Amino acid sequence: MKRIILLAAITFFGVATTNAQTAKKAVKKEVAKTDAPKVDGAGLVFETETIDYGTIQKGADGKREFVLTNNGNKPLTITNAQGSCGCTVPTKPDGPVAPGAKAVIGVKYDTNRPGPFTKTITITSNASEAPKVLTIKGNVVDSAPAAEPVKS
């Protein structure tokens, strides 16, 4: 009989703990949605305005994404996304971004150019804070030199 009561108590507390953890996650998600202040008209807020590639190998995947939110009360239209040089190629959403919705500005850097880099992407839109300038940076290194043979 004691065994059944102990098992019931463990099950009860296990369920309560699981539910408490789930409730905490739901609260965190709700807070994340309300971070950007609301604006009248179209709004443009990025999760980050700088992407640091760090040190990457020559020929590595140079694709990254800037995530934006329209924090306004009217649709956001991005009319242009322009890289500062031919080695930085951005992409923009095809249509308008609804109020409260998220979208992505893609960027591809040509990682076949060794050395440090800092490039910009200029975003033109109908948001009041346009144009917006985003930055990518990093350092492209050649592949590691071949290891010398071990001498016996």
C-alpha cells in the first residue's frame, strides 16, 4: 500500500514539474513578441543589424539571414536591398510584410576572397527609418596547410 502511495506522489510531482516548465516557456515566447515598440505606419526592426561570420574557411557557405519584423500598423514594402560590392549579394521578400509579421533579408558573401571583410547592405523601404544599413563582417582564411609527414 505504501508503495502505491509513493508511486502516486512521484507521478503527481513529476507532472506538476513538467507543466511548470512548459508554462515558463510560453511566457518567454510572449515576451519576445512584444520587444519592438509599435509605430504608426510601416515599421522595420531587425533581430540584429550585424552578422559576424567569425573566421571561416575559403569556399565555405557564405549564406546568412537577417530576420526583420514589421512593428508598424501598415504593410512594409522593401523596395531594394543593395550590397556595398559585387561580393555581397542580398535578397529581399517578394511581397509586402504584414504588420507584426517577420521576414528575411538573405545575404551571400563570396568566401573565395581570403582576408578580413566588412560589407554593408542598404535596405530601402516604406518605413519611416529607411534606409537601413546592415553589416556583415568576418575573416576568410585559406585552408590549413598540409601537415608535415611524421619522421620515424
